[in-house]
Amino acid sequence: MEILYADLCEMGERATRENSLGIKLVPDVLELRKKTEDELRKRGSLEGLLEKWNPNHIES
């Protein structure tokens, strides 16, 4: 689950970084990223992953 989430984040970041028009190229297919975040939140591991990957992250 954590690897899937990391892959989804990386795809979104790469598409955004490589797109000169500012349009996100990776669609949210079936809300997969949100569903993955919800599941990780239920398991209590999402916040830890966000802190690990982005020390400046603050959960809203």
C-alpha cells in the first residue's frame, strides 16, 4: 500500500514537473490516490509517510 501511494505521488509530481503548460497529465483514475490515502489514514500510517517524504508537511 505504501509503495502504491509513493508511485502515485511520483507519477503526479513527474507529470507536473515535465509539463510546461501547467496541466497535470496524470488523471486521478477512479480516485485511486484518494482511496489509497484514506486506507493509509485508517491504518494510521499516512501521516508518518508524509512526514518522512516531506518534513515541512502539515496535515490539514
